[in-house]
Amino acid sequence: MEKMTFRQAVMKSPGPNSLKEAAVLAAKGLCMGGADIIPGVSGGTIALIAGIYQKLLAAIKSVDIVFFKKLLKFDIKGAIAEVHIRFLVVLFSGIAVAIISLSRLMNFLLKNHQPPTFSLFYGLIAASIYVVGKQVKWKTAEYISIVAGIVMAYLIVGLIPVSTPNDLWFIFLRGVIGICAMILPGISGAFILLILGKYECITGTLKSPFSVNEITGVNNLIIIIVFCLGCAAGLAGFSRFLNWLLSKWHSITLAFLTGLMAGSMRRIWPWKGEAVIEIIRGKEHIVSQPNVFPESFGLSFVFCLFLMVTGIAVIIVLDRLSKRFS
């Protein structure tokens, strides 16, 4: 039997087959990474909007026990052939580039121009709810599902930080919860960590991985490993669960995900009242802000409205283009 080459191994699984397809997928990754920087906006939302949500879940699911068995046997080509390597590498390269390159810009826009920035995202998500909602076969079960999604997301994004344990088992659990939230449309994984009161602990470990953590008294490297194991477990288990739900109850699950997006819009309403601020590692972080109506309807309001309409138009055009070229 002829041995498989690395090229054959890479090309065996699903993924972009041309530079054009790779560029489009990388661009979607850029959008996902940009969304992850926005508080209250999930990369999962963008994946759902971009039509790659189920492909993303399938790609994550492909990293299974068979892959690790082949890896342990040093069957590198066989292991590569098992996973959706082209899809994952291209997509996550786009996400990484966005997080590295856009984080400063997004932080600047959120600090200095929050209403216009949120207005654009509000329009994008509002139109996405319509676009994704069209794929749902609306019956009684679907209506119940979307209401459940709306209520769940609405309550989650309105939570305030709570006091939680600092034990290793909870560090593992918050890794599971954080990563699950990140792949759910409408719910930000970073925001969930803030709610759990563990944002400071995690950011502190990454800045000084070889020192003892002041909060837990455990070496930061151990905390990072346990947290990453939690993320891996959550990603592996939850992606399979979502994939199973979409394959078995596609319409009902899609309705619930649509509800999550709708409920999360509470977090990115452009006009906010006085912020509740918490100091985390010497930096101010907005914990909660009540939604208010704009104080005036002048030029600033008109500009925000224009950006909102622009966001809606972008999604409608992309939806029509995707149908045209599919």
C-alpha cells in the first residue's frame, strides 16, 4: 500500500480548496476575532452569521480520541488526516490576527466612541437575527425555544460579578464554562469570566506564568494548565453536544441560538447610563451599564442611526451574495 504524503493528509479532510476560499474563510476568522474583543459579543455569533457555525462545530469535533491515539503512535500524517486541519488553521489564523491587530483599535473605539461602535454591531446582529431566523421552520416548539434563548441571554448579560471558589476544581470548571460561552452565539466567554469573578486571576497568570498566584496560592503555571484542560474538555464535549442538537433538532436548536443573539442585544445597546466600574489588576473594567434613550437627537444620534442601518445593510447584502454564489 502506497504511503500517504503530508499533502494528501492535509487535503483529506474538509477545508478551503483554493486561495480564494482560504481568503474568504480567513476573513470570517478576522470578523470572529474582532467580535471576541467586543464586550458582550461572541465569535460564535459571527460564525452563525457567516454560515460556518456547523462547520466550526464539526471541525472541533474532528479532534477526537482517534486523532490523539495516532499522535501518540507518532503517526503524524494519519493524525493530520483525521482533523479538519485546513479549516481550523485558516480560520484560527484569521481570529489570531484580528485579536492581535485590532485589540488596540477596538479598545480605543470602545473608550472614545462607544455609541457609534455599538450602533454598527447592533445593526449587524439585528439583521443576523432576521437572516438566521429565516432558516427556522416556525412551529410551537421553535417559538418556545427562541423565547428560552432570549430570556437566558438577557439574564446572563445583565449579571454582576459574584464571589466564587479559588480551588483548582473551580478553575477547571470556569475553563469549561468560559469556552462553552465563547462558542455560543450571543454570549461572550470573557464576560462570563468577569461575572464569575475570575477575570483577574486568569489575566494575572498569563502575565507571570512562573510565579505563585496571590489569590489562590498556587503556581500560575498549574492554574494555566488546569484552565486549558477545562477549555479543552468544554470545547470537545460542548461542540459535540451542539452538533448533535443541530443534527437531531436543527430547527429548534437554530431558534434557540437566534434567541441567544436577540437576548444579548441588551449588552450592546448604543446608549448607556452611568457605568458600574470594578478595578481589576489596576485597570478599570465596566461591570454593568443601564441602557438609556439618547439624551438628544442631533448629529451624533443621526450618525449612530446611519451606522446601525449600515450594519443591517451589510448583513442583508452578504446574505444575498452567499445565496447567489452558493
